Amino acid sequence: MPLPKLKEIEGSAELEQMIEKAREASDMLKALSHESRLLLLCILAEGEKSVTELEQFLGERQSTVSQQLARLRLDRLVTTRRDGKAIYYSLANEDVRKILTAIYDVFCEPVRRRRR
Amino acid sequence: MPLPKLKEIEGSAELEQMIEKAREASDMLKALSHESRLLLLCILAEGEKSVTELEQFLGERQSTVSQQLARLRLDRLVTTRRDGKAIYYSLANEDVRKILTAIYDVFCEPVRRRRR
DNA sequence: ATTACATATACGAATTTAATGATATAAGAA
DNA sequence: TTCTTATATCATTAAATTCGTATATGTAAT
């Protein structure tokens, strides 16, 4: 799946579309581009977790974690489910997982490979 | 390549490593998470381009484009080569391309597929 | 040496984002 | 009902980012 050729795009209606897509993508990336939020998503990639579990893992204040989660919710990267007092978070869709996997492959795979 | 299990990580030295990787990754993502910079990288994915070409494509001020490029340079997402008066930019490595491809697959492929 | 062109950098104003402490809501237990 | 636990939201401040204007640098041409 090659990236598109400039010639096919320049000055056309496709340019507008490309700009629109870039905006959507950069919005999602903004949500991802934060150390704590990225860690949250990596943990959620393993399966759903309650806010308390996430707090403990990150070792950050409750309100801070909750606000990062709110951000991820608003940008539709995660979904929630309530069970009693707890609210469980999980990745919202496969797109998020795809991006996370790519990031994981680039930044984390080399580490594991080196350690074998 | 599965994402790692929490059990294997929690409380261990691996946690520190994971946090370090998250910081590296989020730094790169911050550079990516900007509409113009993302467009610049998409254009560069096709091949090297001079600053003037990039300016024309984006339709933004010279200093703005140059500053975005500086940011990408500092974060090592692009490299440069001088030829006479012009400076040509290109993607710095395959890691950048991998991430861009994942983003492209998620945000742009569906569009093209739909149009066929 | 002067000029023109391509690109980079400096600086400040405006905007955005993040962290904190305090308060609110919702559920369950007593 | 009151208390406690889990989570969310609000308000304030601090810090980071972005964009514009202006200026500087490097190369080539005259």
C-alpha cells in the first residue's frame, strides 16, 4: 500500500481530502503523544482495566489519571463499562490497536529482540 | 508480536524501561501530531523535496514551514542535503516510514478503498 | 562587493495543554 | 440515612506550543 503520488494530488480536490485526513490523524496523534496517556493505552492493549488499576500502575494522582482518561474518551480512543463502583476502560477499536502496535514495533521490539 | 503482559512488568526494572520507551515514543508522536508537520512527512514519504516545494504544497509562510521543518529535524524525523541554494529534506529512517504507513493505513486507505 | 534568492533563527504575543487541590456524583455498605 | 469508595469535573496556575514579524545566514550571480 504505497503512499500517494504528489502529481496525483496537487491542486485537486484530493488535496482537501488529504488535509482533512491529516487533521483527523493529528488529532488522534495528539491524544497519543503524551507519556502517561501512551502508557495507559499500552496497558489497555492487554485488556480492560479499572481506573484504580491504572492509577496504581502509573503512580499518578487520581484526578490526573481521570483527566487523561477523559481526554482519551473524548477522542474516542477508549470506551468504558461500569461494574458496580468501578469503571472499566478498554481500547475503543482496532484502529487504535493498529497504531499502538506500529509504535510498539518501532520503540519496543528492538529491546526485546536484543535481550534474547 | 504481542504486547507485553502486565504481570511480567509490574514493579520490575522493566517498568522503568517501559516508561523510558513511552517517553521516547511520545516525543516522536508530538512531532507527528500537528496537521502541517504530518502533511510535510506524508509528502516527504514520496521522496525528497526542497523547502520551496514544501512551502508551495502547504501554502504556508516560509518561516512557518521552515520552523516546522526545524522541529522535525531536531526530533530526527527528517534529514537534509544541500544542493546549491536549495536544501532538500527527506525522511530520516525506516522507523518514521513505518509509523507513517500505519497512520496512512488507518486514516487514508479506507478512503481509497471506498472509491474503487 | 552588491544583489537576489533560499532557508534559518530570534523574539514576543496568543493560545493550548498539564498538573493541582477542591469539590461533585454515583454506587454500595452499614 | 450516613459513610465510604470509585470516579469525574472544576478552577486556578504553570508550562509548553504555535504563529507572526523581523532579521540573519549561506550560496550564487552580476
